[in-house]
Amino acid sequence: MRRACPRPCPFVQRYRHDLIRLRDHLAEGHRCADAWIALTHLAPEPWQRLDCLERASAIDPDDQNLHIAYLEHYIVLHPEDTQAAEELREARARRALERYKPRIFRHQDASQPIGVILRALRAVSDADLEVALEDQERLRRMGRPMLLGDLLVLRGKTAPEALARALTLQSRLRAASGANPRTLSEHLIAQGHVTPEQLERALLEQIHLRASGNHEPLGEILLRHGAVDATILRHAFQRYMHDAMTAFV
């Protein structure tokens, strides 16, 4: 059995618009996902394009974009298949989460994005998460950026308690890994100035305040709760700002 062609396939890059050469390439026994993908753009009928994508996916089952393309074409021909529609929503949500990267810090996150943690806690569905990520991007383009967690709470897709728990877990995971703190809460956890329970209570109150249109810094909430004193908070904030500024790309 012939091995699969490398991706990208040099032959297909050269002859991607040549139907005869692509067919000959496959007829010679090459297991080439790129050739089948190229044929997708040349096939005149929807069922032919679907067949090409199915064959390409069989060769490279780990290609998430290829799998999504196959499902999109399949649903066009089989709109009544609700299971396939749900699979497509889940695949799109996974892709959206994997694309999420912090933009301003040079070190990669040691913990997962908040959407991944909420999913792991079963606090949000894949379909609701996909919609929220799309809404977040739309709002960003409109000049109205919004945190994903706040958006999910606002839409009623996750509970404030679940978001506070997820944010606390994210801070603990980053602190345990030694990653550069991105937020004051991560710095306070990393330095042992607050306990996870104190942080979760403060975050929950902050989430409720934001949902009602009020904004109070987390440090002030912790100070009001008696979790930290003013001296510790001031020193922690100065250290956090120093660490954050040195982490800029």
C-alpha cells in the first residue's frame, strides 16, 4: 500500500487546476488528501464534492478544517440530519477555541482558555460556546470588546458561580505552572496572598456587579472582604504591573 502524500503535496500545488493530472495522480495509487480537496473545487455537482471531501477526510482524519468542510457539504445535501448538524456545531466550537491565543504576552498560556475550562466543568454547551465566540468576535469588530465569560453570563448560557469557579481554576493552573500572571488575581494566587475560596467569592461578586452595569476592581472587592490589607494589595499590584509590562511582546 502506498503511503499518503505529504501535505501540502508538491504535485497538487503545481497542478491543482488540472483535472486530468489530478485524476491520474490518484489513479497511480497516491493516497493524496490534497488531490481530493483540489478536485472538490473542480467537481460540478454537490454530491461529487461531498464524495471528494469524504475521501480526503479518510486519508487525513486529524484535519479538523477538512472534517468541518465535509460536514458543511453533507448538511447541504442532508438538512434533516440533526446529528450531523450537532457534530458540526461541536467541531466549529473546538476550532474556535483552539484558535484563541493571548495577543500581548510572549509566553503561551499554561492553562486552557476560559471556554475550555467551562466546557470541562460542563458549565456551557458546545453550541452555546460557538455562538458566544462568534458574538464576541462581532462585538470586537464593532469596537465593543467583551470578555467571553461575561458574554456567556449575559446571554444566560452559564451561571455566574460557574464562571467564578472557572476563573479561579484558571488562575490556580497558571500559578502552579509558573507562567507570567496576566491578571492581578493570578498574581495574588501565585504569591499566596489570597486563598482560592477568597478569590472565587470576590470574582463572583465582581461578575454580578458587571452584569448589573457596575464595575469595581477586584482588588477593592478583596480589600472590602478583608481578604487582603491595603499594603499587601499595593505591593501586589506594583509587582503585577512590573511583571506584566516585562511580558509584552
